[in-house]
Amino acid sequence: MDGVGDSSTVRRILLGSLLRRLREQKSISMREAGYHIRATESKISRLETGKVSFKERDVEDLLTFYGVTDPKEREQVLDLVREANTLGWWHSFGEVLPAWFEAYVGLESAASVVRSYEVQFIPGLLQCPEYVDAVVSANHQQSSAEIKRRVELRQRRQALLERPDAPILWVVLDEASLRRPIGGPDVMKSQIAYLIEQATRPNVTIQLLPYSVGAHAAEGGAFTLLRFAESDLPDVVYLEHLTGAQYIERPEDVEQYARAMDRISVDALHPDSTLVALRALLMT
């Protein structure tokens, strides 16, 4: 299994942060750094934010430019380059994995805490097999082979909850996500039973936000807040759209989402009361 330390996505971000610190310590502009490796200022920006892969030669040249001459220190950085360029398991699903979602899967696999508010659907990490099949099959333009691969991808993502270093998953489900009959009544019964089962995991917390709450702090829609064990990695908020996604990293913006998550967690049913409500739904 790919653990936190094996995530190429995280390694890219850490390496980019390191290169940015080294550049800033020498008061070198991104334009100057880019010129030194025959690249643009924009490329340096993408490297420092971990959005692109790294060439060893570029990193070697930058280290020299930044005054890093100690052989041991240089080799440690270059080891990080090789780890960052190692493809994660999700890259084998490239034919069914949109580019805008690829970064999320990498971040999800490396997160220590995943907090999610969902409105329309049960979140992917908590979908039972029947529900997964119903969601994936809803796109009638896909071939049976594509549907099978998308189901496999969802199952592979869910495997992270069984890792020894599994993240904490804390989900607030809007009541609408349980009332919408994805796949029909039988599928929804299987899904609700699966939620009850998953809620027994020590690292999984599920809360129901009932209709009776009325207006609440997360009325803007579904979002996921990702937190990482590495101190150099900032929290990230993920927002998904119909044809893409947005990754929010500015601390002041992330803080607003964190406060909204905290408030709806207070408004939602306690996890124990949520289990009672789920069992009652199962009996209807």
C-alpha cells in the first residue's frame, strides 16, 4: 500500500517548498531562477508549488545557483526528486482519471485527516459496492470497460481506510444525500447499512445534518478539507465542479472553510445519534 511517505504528490509539494525557501534565503527572484535553468518565471512558480514534475538537472543547477554545495545535502534533495517523480498507484487509472481529479487522489492518499461535507452523494470513501456501481453507471456514455475501471479506482481509494496509517475520516452528511435514491431503494438500504458498518471503525466519524437544522454555515455546498502530518504542508480545501475542481490553499480562505466545518459539526447530530437515525432509516 502507498503510505503517507510514499505519496509522489506530497513529495513534489515538499520539494517545491524546499526550493522556494532556498531561493528566498538568497533573495533570488523567480525570474532570475528561471533564467538560470533556461525556463520561465511561470515554470519556477509551478515547480515551487509542486504542480509539475522535476528534472534532476534543473534541480542540480538550482542548488548550485542557491549556494547548496555540500554533497550530502545535495544528494538528499536529489533523492527527494526521484521519489517525487515516482508515479503513484493512481496513475495506472489515467484513462478514467480526469487530470483535475488526479491531484486530489494523491493528496487524499497522503492526508492524515480528511473532513468532508456532502450534499448530493455519499462521499466516495464511504460508498458501498452497489452504490459505487449505480453512481458510475449513471453516465451512459461510458463503455462497460470504463465503468469497471472507475469502480476499481473507487475501491482502490477506499483501501486507504484499512492501512495501518489510515487517515482520520470525519464526514458530515446532509440528509439530502440519504434521501436521494441513487440506484433505487435496495441500493440505498445497502448503502445505509454500509455507513453503519463503517462508522464502527475507530478512524471514521459520521454525522448526519438533518433538514430540521435549516440554514447552516456550509450552505455554499459540498467541500473537503485535507490535513497532513508533515508540518511543511498546508491544509487544502477541495471543491468539485461539473467539469473540474478548485484547490484552495490560501490560509485565510482555508480557515473560513475550517470554521464552517466546525460549525456544521456542532449543528449536526452527534455520531451516536447519527447511528440511531441511520438504523431508523434502514427500517423504513
